Amino acid sequence: MKPFKLKIFIAIVVALGLALVVHYDLTGYLSLESLKENRHTLQELYLSNKLTFLLSYFAVYVISIALSIPGATVLTLAAGALFGLGMGFFVVSFASTIGATLAFLVSRFLFQDWVQQKFGDRLKSFNEGLKKEGPFYLFSLRLIPIFPFFMINLLMGLTALKTWTFYWVSQLGMLPGTLVYVNAGTQLAQIDSLS
């Protein structure tokens, strides 16, 4: 498949995924209230077939992050509530990083060439700084959540940062936050708001 046709195909797949989320109001399931209401049902499903449930959860988490669908916080809390601290932390750690990397790659594939062609002269010093200090910048952004993670994923895809660097720095940088939220999920009954 030629690059332009592949870009169109990927754009259509992403648009269809987002359209399905909106049409079926799937983000409604990614709320704290919905998680608290359905916790026992989800727990029973998990206990009846752990591997299938874990793989399904992993896939939903990766897809939601890859499509930048709001609800990662609730999904992370759900991991703590359903799987406990150890397994929840392990699953979320990899699912969030893989999803973030997919969002990064989609952004890169669809828009990086256009952004670099359009603004390349103005971005020259930024690109050079990113080559030297990119991992440090990304690590700082992952540790200090000033910007929403989905924005970091998409914007970093427009830069010259290498994919492997994005993956491993994100994996490390998101570990502390993941641990905090999964641990909070183990105490789900006492959580009244996401803030």
C-alpha cells in the first residue's frame, strides 16, 4: 500500500474508532460512578476467567490510550480494584506505554511530515534541542503532569524523537503515577472523586 493510501486508511480507522466511542457513548463506562456500580460484576467476570479478562482489559486500555479517549484514570483505578496492586501495576504499566506509543506513531505517521515541512525552519532549534535532551524533556513531562498525557503522546509524535526512546522513557516516567493510581484503586470504595 502506498504511503498516502496508508495514511488515509489509518485516518479512517482512527475516525471510525472515535465515531463508535461517541455513537455508543462508551466514555460513559469510563467514569468513577460506573466503575463503583459495576465493580462486583467485573470482579466476578475476572474471577471466572482471569486470563481472558486480563487480555480484554489490556486491549481496551491500549485502544483507549491509542485513540486518546478520556478515561485512563478510571481504567487505572479499575486495575487496582480488580487485580490488586501487583498485577494491576504490571498490566497498566505496559498497556499505558504501548497505547501511548501507538498514539505517538499515528501522530507521527499522519502529521509529522506536514508539520516539519510547514514549520521546519522555526522548529530547527527545537528539533536540535530535542535530539540532545529529548529523553530528559519527555521524562520530566511524564513525571510532572502539567500537560495531559494524550497531548504529550500526540505532540512528541510530531518531533524527531526516536520511537524506542519515546517508549522506554514513557515506561519509566509513568511508573510513579501508575503506582499511585493503581494503589488508589485498591481502595476504590473510599474514592469519591477523580481529583
